[in-house]
Amino acid sequence: MKPEIENLPKSFNEILAGIPGVFWGKSVSTGLPQEGAQKSGLQFPRGAIAQVVGTHGSGKTETVLRFLSESSGPVAWLEDEFTLYPAAFPQYGVSLDRVFFVDFSQFKKDVAQMLRVIQQVVTSRAFGACILRLDWERYLKPEEQGTALRRIQLAAEKAETSVVLISEKAAPSGGSWPIAMQVLVKRDPEGKPELQVVKSKTSVTGPVRDLF
């Protein structure tokens, strides 16, 4: 059962009160067939940040939804440009009732507020996974990106929450981003997403089989 807003920590309520673009998903019948979830055995690390990387249209969202279909409990999905197609969630076995959406396009580029909301969502302990799709370079300088993500990583570690970044660019080299796991996504000749774990502190690197 999803936690109601009233039951979340007081600080979480306060920061979200009156903010547009914050809402729970609602399950509806799409009339589309639901794809059967396939168990890959690969999990995003808890208490850490993972990154799913690929070009536009490579299947990053599909990949994350496949992973979420193998888990249960509430999920937070935060985007800076809300282009998501919610009807895709139940197609991949993820009920919209599980998903708490935050549309940062409503925040009028208030970066400080965006970062505060991310911190509050991660530390609330209300969500097993927090999915972040943000263009970090648009809002923060390189040194600020590393600082912001290290704070999010510490929050994730404290709350034992999986934080997943959906990105078109890989984390910069040099370790300024605290990425515990990195998954590269591209389309195979048949058009299906093809996954490669290129970095992981908790599982074996290499191709991921049987996810699609």
C-alpha cells in the first residue's frame, strides 16, 4: 500500500505543501497488453546511486521500468522536463498507484528548491527507489554537480534507498560523481534495449541477459 502524504515525515509535508507538479499516479485501464516481467537477477544497489546511460530513444526508461517490475513498494519518479508517458508503467508491470511523481518543470528553474525536494524524497524512507531524470549540466557547474550528488548519496545511504539517475551522458571520469553502478543501454539490431553493466560495486559487470 502506498504511503499517504499525511503519513510522511513532517519536513517532507512542509516542503511539498503547495508545490505544483507533485502527485501520485492513478491506475487506469489502458487497454494495452501487459508485458510479462522477466527476472534478470540484477538489482539496483540500496543506499547508493546507480546510473542508467544511453542516447535518446535507447531504452533507458524501459530498462528502469523492467527493474522496478521486479520490486514492490512505492517509487518516486522525479523529472525536470516531464515527457514521461505514464501508461507505459502498467505495460511493464509497474502499477501507477506505486508511483509518486515530481515534475520539476513546474519549479521555474528554482535549483535550490529542486535539490531540497530531492533530499526530502530520498530521506523520507517512504520510497524503496527514487528515479531522477535531470539534466545536471543545465542547472549546476561541474563542481556543484559532484557536491549535490554526494549529498544525495549520503541521504540514500542513510535511508537505504536506491537512487537511479537516467542520463544521456555518463558520469564524468575522475570519480566526482558517487556512482556505485553504471548500466549502458543501446538498441540491438532488432530494436530491443541491450544492457551492459560497465561499473558495479555489488554485482558482476558485463552484459545483462533476459531482461527484455
